[in-house]
Amino acid sequence: MTAYNFGPGHPMAPERMDLTARLARSLGILDLDHVNVAAPDVASDAELQSVHAPDYVAAVRKVSADPSQPDESRGLGTEDDPAFAGMHEAAARLAGGSLLAAEHVLQGTAVHAVNFGGGMHHASRDRASGFCIYNDAALAVQALLDGGVDKVAYIDVDAHHGDGTQNIFWDDPRVLTVSLHETGLTLFPGTGFANELGGTGAEGTAVNVALPAGTADAGWLRAFYAVVPQLVGAFHPGVIVSQHGCDSHRTDPLTHLNLSVDGQREAATAVGNLAERYCGGRWIATGGGGYNVLDVVPRAWSHLVAIAAGRPVPLRTPVPQDWRDYVEEKFGTAAPVLMGDDVELWWRSWEVGFDPNDAVDRSVMATRKAVFPLHGLDPWFD
């Protein structure tokens, strides 16, 4: 999976996946008796075309075979998505991971599945964007629908708006897409506002909470709990697919949110709890953004895997010494000492009341007013 590599200096460093897998194994998560680690296949063209246009898949194949001939009209060979030999196979393998997850959930051979190499949520039906070639999360959602699931909730906690996934299912009332992200006024892709609600016949199935730059754990978690559980409960999905980009961290070099690993762990816990409450536990989790490759990504996604495995890692757990030694030897830098950031994790529940002077509360209320009535919910009290 580390073949998904845009080259030296690109923020989407393939080391993110290697370091996460190594840390999860060092913590003992991957060796639990009930955990199965499976290698994904390269998704077929027919599978990719369930959400991507055939001519787009053909264009990716062409650029993959000859990177000297980019197709910038389709986002291939740009600064964000540089062309490289084998691009199609590498991207289709990440997609294959999320399709494999959907297959096992549909068969009942897994209740939870994690593809931290996935979460490529900016890819649209016919264009690459934002480091994303094929939208594996959308492929998993479509596979679930095609496999007989009546409705799917997609929850995206990346710092960037999940625009590609939202747009692919814009007109599909069977899919609820919920994205909590830094406002498009200050961050790529510049979309994801409260008035983006879904297409005709699917109004209210696109949900966006555009959070102000600087939002920290307390504000982010207040926003999540003020919007997501209520809507998931009203929608009654059969499965939850989630995207866990960890670029909302306070040290991420590309974004302006202020979360901790502790807050990101709480978000993963909350999503898993919603799956248990409404979906019989059925939950597919993917990775996504995250560009503090050494300090944040491996810890955040190891927590995600541990939560999905039913063996959460306490935040005060020491980072295993063998993993810290590996980081220091390979990268020449000291690794984190603890699995958390040792913060005081607290937030006000929405029941405390709406504060019109609080920028986060104003964003939350904009979303609640726009969406809640479409699901029979009261934006002030539910």
C-alpha cells in the first residue's frame, strides 16, 4: 500500500501507513485472536466504475502508464496529484482495501473493518483532487448499497471537507454524508457550508459543519455531539462508513484546527458507539489526511484500530520502545512518549444552551437550522 507515493517532499508520505502498521503491531492490536489482517487486491475497472466514470478510469490508467503525459483537466499530474508510474494500481489497491472491508461486513465475517490507507475523500466521479485518485470510501458505500444495505451513513472528521464523497451521493437519499471540517473560508477545498444539503429528492442527506480556524477539542466535540448522533438516529442507517483524517491536529502543517490525539480518539470512539447503537455494530473506518507523519498519524490511527478491535488503548499508555527506537533510527528524531497528548478533554453539551457570541456555536446552529427540520428534528431542542 505504500506504493501510493507522489514522490519526495509530498505531504502524503507513504511512511504514514508503515509507521501506523508497525505501531499497531507493537501495541499488540494486530495479533489479537479476533483480529484478521488482510491484504487488499487491486480493484477492478468494473468495481471502480461503480462510482467513477469509465473515461476517468481510462485516463488514470493512461497517465499511470506514461507519467510524462499528464491530464491536468482531470487533476492528474498536478502539484497536488503528481503523476507517477503505477499510479492506477497503487490507487486501486487502496480502493480495494475499502471494498474488501465492505465485502466482509456484508458477508457477516466482520462487524468492524479498518482501512487506514483509505479515506481518499476528495476524488470525484471524474476527477482527481487533493491527493486523492480513487474515492475508496464512496466505493465502500456503493458496495454496501449494491449488497442490499438500505441506507448508509458516511461520517467524515477530516480537517478538509469531504467534497468528493458528498458530490458522488448528492442525489442519493439512501446515503447520509456528514462532514465536520475547517471552514472553506480558510482551507481547501473551499466548500462544505451549512447550505449544501443534497440534490432534489435527497435534501438533508448532505450535512456540513464548517468550523472556524483554531477550533480545539472542546469546540469540535461539542459540534460533533450537537449534530451527528441526532441525525444518525433519525436516518437509521444499516452501516456506518467513516473517514478519520487526523489533520485536525494542532501540529498538522497544512490545517488550522487545534485538536489533540486525545480528541481524535474520542471522535473515533463516538463513531463506533453510533454504529453499535444504530447499525448492529456494522462499521467501516478509513484513514484520510494527516501530515504530521511521525508524531500524530501513527498514534491516531492505532487508536482507531484499537477501538474497532474492541481493545481501546488508554491515553497514558507508553509508546512501545521498539517503535520509538525504529523512528529514531530511521528518521533521526525522537518519537512521542505517550499514546495521548495529556490534555484535559472536556466539552459543553449542547443542552447547556446556544451562545450566539461563540463562533463554533454559530456554525453548529447554522447546520442545525438548515438540516434538522428536514429530518423532523427541532434545531433548538433536539
